Amino acid sequence: MTILTTPRLILRRARSDDVDDMHRVLSDPAALDYWSSGPHACRGETVAWIDAMVASRLEESDDFVIEHAGRVIGKLGTWRLPEIGYIIAPAYWGRGLASEALRAFLPHVFSRPDVDRITADVDPRNLRSLAMLERHGFVRTGYAAGTWHTHTGIADSVYLELQRVHFAASN
């Protein structure tokens, strides 16, 4: 089983006993402001979400939960290759933890021979997420209006990409 570690974090595969910690994240409206679905109304939604994450095949997904101080505080990874997705509980925002997790994840995912690029689809209102991805070498490749119908209304998309060749050149 793959485990990625940083000075403050452990990124590991999801387990069924992560449901309660992830439910705290996925039921928090602030955490899901720019997410593609609304807050989980019940624990059962999170059970199904975790079950899908656990059952996903490595050929299709390379996803991790993020542990900080012994508690799962979010997730980061390619939920559907090559598209990255991440979410962290608002109580942990502003500490550089998402960036730290991304720094651990990128060398891992680019070590895979089947991955030559990572893509992202970000709500343009999510300035912190856009800035973080760009600091890590992602470049904007496009924009589309009205791509998501979410709990906060209709959202647009900024598309970004990081190619293996550019990642390798900068590391």
C-alpha cells in the first residue's frame, strides 16, 4: 500500500473507518463552496463516497486521504485520472497543508508510466486553489461558462494542466 509522508502529513489510501472524519469535512458547507456537489446531509452519503474511493481501481484513480496529527482532514489525488481533486476541512486552511500534500503527491503520480499530465477543473471564484496550483507549475489551458450545476448555483470552470515534462524540468 502506498503511503506518502511529509513533515506534517500522511497521505494514504482511504479505509472504511475514515467515514466519520471525512463526514466532518464533506458535511461542512464552507468546505464545499467550490465543490461539485453539496454538503453531505447524512453519514450514509459519506459511507457511499468512501466506499467508492476504497473500491476505485489504481488504473483509474490515484487518490489519498490526508492525515494531520492522527486525524483525517481531507483528501487529495486523481479521483479520475488524470484529473486532480482535493478538499481540506476549513479549520486547517491557511496553513499550507494542501500545498504540502500536493508537493508529496506530484512526484508520486508522475512516477507512473501511464501519467504524462495532471489536469484540474477549478471554479474561477476559488482564487486560493488557482494560486496554489499555479505555484506548483499548473498552467491555465481554458475557461468554460456554466459547466457545473452545484448547491451554490451555476459555476464556471478554469482548466489547468501540469505536464510531466514541465514538472520534471522544475524539480
